[in-house]
Amino acid sequence: MAYWLFKSEPSTWSWQDQMNKGGPEQWDGVRNYQARNNMRLMKVGELGFFYHSVNEKQVVGIVRVAAACHPDTTTDDARWECVDVEAVEPLASPVTLDQIKAEPALSEMVLVKNSRLSVQPVTEAEWNQVCQMGGLGS
């Protein structure tokens, strides 16, 4: 199984919005080719971190890919696609970007190396480390 990280500005779509949805929601509005290509690689059932960007800069929850990559319905431009995700569970304790950067085991994480990428892969070791830091079993 592959793991992912999905970044969102809380003022646009927050973890609370995702949980309140009560089911899958398309991860739309992505206009970066690398992020789109990452979504093209996703399989239904894979897990991802939900990351609040901008002011908070922290992993706050876990989502599951609920639908494979498909056209983004927020645009008529066929280049842009997205997956659907659904909330799985919140982290017991959010994990901040500063905490991630301070953890040597996470020094190669895409979030550390390319923090602007809105949809990014996470290795299994990184996944387990962040889950542990956030108070979840791996």
C-alpha cells in the first residue's frame, strides 16, 4: 500500500469540513502537474494524511482514497483530475511541520524537501513515524 499527504488551507477546506461531509469528497482544485500525477497513482483504499497548510502547518487527520482519479468537476479543462477522499480518524495530537522537521527519521520526507507540493507521497516508515508522533498506532 502507498501512503500520501493532502494539503489544504483550513479556510478553504478543513479537517472539520472533511469529517462533517460524512462520506467521500473530491479533492478538487489541484492545478499542479506533479500533484495531479500523484493522484493518478493512487488506489482506492490507500491512506493519506490531512495536512492544514498556511498558518497551522500540521497533520491533523487521516483520510482514505475512496475513488480513483477522475476528471475534476470544478473545471472544464481536461488536464485536471482528482481523487475522492473520506475521513478515517483525527490524530490524537496534531503533528506540526516544526516537529516533523525536528525528527531525524523524517528528514527526507517530501513535506520537508518540497513543502509547497499539495499532494505528495509518504513512505511507510514516514507514515509510521508521524502516526506514532500523533498518538496513533501504525
